[in-house]
Amino acid sequence: MYLNNMFSYNKTANKTQKRNNNLSFGCRVLSFIQSGIKPEHLKDEQQLRMELLVNDTNSLKNQSPIRPKKNGSCNSPYDYEDLYGLRKIGNRDGWGIYYYNQSQIWPNGTKNKLEAQKDNLFTEKAKETVIQNPKIILAHIRAASPKCKKVDTDSNHPYTYKNWTFMHNGFVPGALSFNTQLKLNWEFNDLLDDKPKSNTDSESSFYYFLGKLKKRFHTTDSSKIGKENLKKTFAYTINDLIKESPKTFRDVNPSILGGIKGNIYTSPSCNFVVTDGNMLMAYRKGPDLYLGVKNFDKDQKEYIISSEMISKDDSSIEWLKIPPNHMIYMEKDQRGIVEPEITPLAAYYEKEMI
């Protein structure tokens, strides 16, 4: 179903929704895709993008430090865990910004291993990116997980392969399992002539998706694969990785659940965002993920995929929380217009998968 008719409901709901910065779990993702933007609104679009990347008090740049909880403190790393096993820490382990210009097939971008808020290069590269009016931007700030602690540019998102770019918030143990790594290092490596450069579950997830595309369609060129096949392969990738993730349990953390005793199942969490330079596709399982839209004029819009609602007091941006286990697909039509589609992951299976 299409999302366009869902924003009016969410706009009303957002006026009464309690908003705070308590949901600072794991990495942070932020992406943009244009829809029908004309020259008279390019400056407005540039201003919006800079606000969300750098200037707003809750911009991606300002999401990188450890932020205080409303009720208590999260100044000590790993003191708090949510139900997905993610840590309430800052996103201080590097950043990346990648983009596609209007006629660009392959992405350009920059990564660095410093904290975004303390790195002048982040602001500099954000400005350089925005002023070029790219059709798609993917930006990421990283919180290294306990299982993938190495902080270097290879481990930083977004990851690229030919014309593809990918980023992730969460942790998917199945991407690091013996079976998955065997495929990545042998079968899929032979097909792609490439494999992950880091030890992160995120990059392994990306290459698993690419490998499944190449194995099934003998190419990673999406123009030869088709929209529905892309979506279906993305869905099967996610399902494979989740099924391959071991079932693990943690003791209930009293700091979150008020002293309740017991243990909880730690579900894999995979908020994925991927693009081939034309379409933008995302999936939510675990932490919050939002679809935002800024209307500049009739049929002139900016769509945003973000871990958090940024510019929360700006009523001109409408935010929709993507439902769990749902995919978002966005691609320009022949008019240059984007009409987002939302699909339950289970729509690609006879039975509920997850």
C-alpha cells in the first residue's frame, strides 16, 4: 500500500506524542531522496538537509555524543540496555556521508573514525555534499557494538559496492554465523569478486544481500532485476539473517524495568537502509525508524529516513514511525516523483516469518 495517505493521521498524532531523546540506542541513520524538486526550491532543500545533518539541536551531528536520559543519566557506557540488547551509549565511533548526484551512477563520499560532533570534517563534508543538490544522501554515525568493537574507516557505514550503498542500525548475530560467513567468503566471494572488509555484522549483511542478488539473477544491476525482485530478495535476505541468529536471553536490567527479575529474549535488530542510486529501500526491526516528508510545493517533496525525528518542533515536517517488520520502497517515476510504498516483510511468504 502507498504511504501518502497515512501522513495526515500521523501529523495529528505527533502534536500529542511525547518526544524526548531517550531512544538513543545503537547507530544513527539519516537519508534523503528528492521528489520533483524544481530549481526554485533547491535553496530550501539545501537548508533542510543542513538542518537535519548539522544545525538542528537534534541533528545527526548532535546525536553523536552521549546524551542524558530524561530520568537519570547514561553518561557511563553500557549502563543501560533496551529490550533488543542495544546499549544506550553515544554514537562516537566514526561517521560516513555518501551521495549520488543527478547524473551519477556510483556514489561519492567520505568516512572518518572520529566522533562527528568533534570532527570539523563532518560539517565540511556535509556542506560540500548538500551544495551539489544530490538526488540521494545516506549519512551514518556509529556506535561500535561489543561484538564489533574495532573503530576504523573500514568498519564505518555506509558501505559501498559498485553503485550500491548500505547502512544499518542494530545488531544481527546471524550475519556473523559460521554458515553466513562461509557463503560470504567462498560462494558469494566468487560471485561478487569481493567480500566484506570489516568484521561487522552490518557489512556482512550488505554482502549477503548482494550475493543473493548475483546468485539468483546473475547480476547486481538493479535495472536488469526489477523492483519486485529487489524487494523480494531484500526480504529473503532479512529473513535468512534473522533465522540464522541464535536465540539468546539476558537478565532483565533493573535500570530499565524497575527491579523486575527474570530474563528476556534478545531479538536481532536490523534497521537497514540501502540504495542503488535510483531507489531507496529500508526495513525496520527493533529500534525506532521514521519516514519523514517535507512539502515544498505541489509534487515537490523531500523524503527522509531517520532513526529519530529531527526538527521536532518544525510542524512542516511530517513524521511516520515505520511499523516493525515492514519495508519502505521509494523510487522516482518518469515524472521524477516518488510515491513511497510500505510492505510487511511477511507479504513475501505464505506464513508469518518472524
